[in-house]
Amino acid sequence: MPQLNPAPWFAILAFSWLVFLTIVVPKTLSHTFPNEPTPQSTQTPKTEPWTWPWA
């Protein structure tokens, strides 16, 4: 029964992971966003208490 022979399937699995790890992962990790976010201020804004007109 050739289905029980793991040699060709293991080679296909190992080769596909080798391709994935050497080509796809570096391309994904080198992706940069076209619009870099601007750094926000670390100071918290001063808030005023709300005065309810019916209270």
C-alpha cells in the first residue's frame, strides 16, 4: 500500500515548510505601512466637569 510509505509525504512537507520559512515569512516581515502613524502626546488632556442644565 503506497499510502503508508511516509518518505515522499515527509519530503513534500519538509520542502513546503522550507519554502514557507525562507520566502513567505521574510516578505511578510519586511512589509511596511505607507502611512506611518504620528506619535501622540503623552500628556493627558485637561477635562472640565460637565454642568447639567437640569440639575
